[in-house]
Amino acid sequence: MDPDQPSSATLADVARRAGVSLATASRALNGSVGRQVGAALCDRVRQAAVELDYSPNAQAQAMARGTTATLGLVVHDVADPYFSTIASGVIEAAAERGLLVTVASTQRDPGAELRHVELLRQARAQAVVLAGSRIDDAGQLDTMRSALRAFTRAGGRVACIGQDVLGVSTVVVENRLGAAALAAALHREGHRRFGVLAGPPGHLTARDRAEGFGYSLADLGAEPSPEHVIACEFSRDGAYAATAELLERGRPALDCLFAVTDVMALGALAALRDAGLRVPDDIGVAGFDDISSLRDVVPGLTTVRLPMVEMGVQVVGIALDGDPGAVRRARVRGEIVLRESTRRPS
């Protein structure tokens, strides 16, 4: 065969070369939700396809199946370790099912998220997974619900990681409970005067974590005063600026600062260091998520550990398994990890 010419081999040619029926060749190469082909037979068919340089027509397969062998993962920021770790779990689980993952980053733009979902629908993706928080905006939520309904009507599957607000199968992170447990643990460690880097108003994950932390401390008689709860961007730089603002107010007598994500906590650590303050000697710092990059942070950051890789694996399962019309939920509660950043001076 001329390597410079495209292959003209057909599936029928592959079946003849392998000595199997056309239906068996199709099941071996394309998968089947019904009858399965034995491993030895699959190997023989695949070898025949390689020898003939056979390439299936993806568009024709999509038309026949209604979907392609792809899963779309839509995240807010693929550079954020939280989302990239979840993505690794999604890719692992999808690969075991023979699916290719297409990753799209919205940069926290709801309009971009909608466009990505529509493009995945047009491309006949088998499933779409949305990873990330929602904004408390009824119009935006209704629009996304409509887009996801259109996706499922076209034969696709849908699942989310985050808040259970879109009416689809969801891996629900217990943000309030995790933050409340962290607050109680820090109180037991001897911290009493808290500040909170609360993220942007209306951001549901940030709000749940900040409120869970505050409610727990209120029960313990140590609720942060309103001027010590600072709204800021949901980023390292946003937390850096908010921490600097807190310090410019005259450095209130705080002994612990809670940031609603680890990425934000890293910004707080940098701002405190630049101001000449020592962690934890002068003030403690805690975050939430336990992102992988914390392994290189000194002092080690106290946080709430989420099983992010497992969450990615889990969301693929609840998206693809079971009745297509069923709405399934899996709840994830974080684990408190106390490290040096909140150790009280002796």
C-alpha cells in the first residue's frame, strides 16, 4: 500500500482479512452495548485493521450511534490545580471506557461555559461533565439547565461536580460541613480570633465554605466580626490583595486566617510574608481542597482534603452508568488535615 495515499480499505475488507462476519468486526472495533467479542477475536480483527490501514469514519459512526466516543469536560480554569487534578480522574475513568476526553476551560465566564456545552452537543459528544461552582443567578442557572436538557434530548449524558442545582447527576461536595469541621478543629487547637477570605459574593462554593466556617465558630463563641470577612476574587492574586487590605486596616489582632481555597491561601501566605509576618508564629493560615502543589509549601498548609482524582472517576460513572433519565448523587465530605501553618506557638 502506498503510504502517501489514504487507505481505501472498508470494514468488510477487515472482516474478510480476519475471517469474521461484518457484525463481529464492527463490534470488535467500535464496541457494543450488547454482545461482546472475545479478546482473542478482538485482537485478530484489530491486527487485520492495522495491516489494511483501516480507519473508521468517525462521522458515520456518530450518525449510526447518535454519539461519538468522546466525553467533554468543562472546567473553570484548567491551570488551577483543583481542576487539573479532577481532570486526571476524569481522563483515567474515560480511558477505561474507550472514550477520548475533550477539556474546555471557561475562565469563569458563564457565557463561555454555555458555548462549550452547545459545541459538544453539535459534536455529538457521548457525555459532558461540568466541574466547578455556580453563581447565585437565577437567569444563568435556568439557561444552563435548558442547555443541558437539549444535550440529553440529543442522546448525551450529563453530570456535574459541585452544587446540586442543575437538576442533573452530581458529585456534591459537602463544602459547609467541611468548613465547619475545619473551624472546630482550629478552635480546638487554640485559635480564637479569625479572619476569612470569603471569595466573590454570589459564588456558591465560596459562600458555602465561608458560611459553614462562620456558623461553626458562632456556635463556639468565636464568630469572626464582619470587618474581618473580606470578599475578594476567587484567585491567588485576589486573596493577596484582600490580605494586604486587611493588614492596611491596622492589622487587626487576628490569630488565624481562613481562605476558602488553597490557591487563595497561597496568596494570603505571600501577602503575610511580604508584610514581614511569620506563619504560624504571628498568624495562622488555613485553606480548603488540599491541592497537589501544597507538597512544596513551607510551612505546610492546614486544609480540608478533597479526593479530587476519585471525584473525577466518580463523576464519569454517574454520568454514563444506569438509566439515562435517572438523576444520581454522590456526596463527598472532606478530611481535616492539620499542618504547621496553624500550629499555635508554645
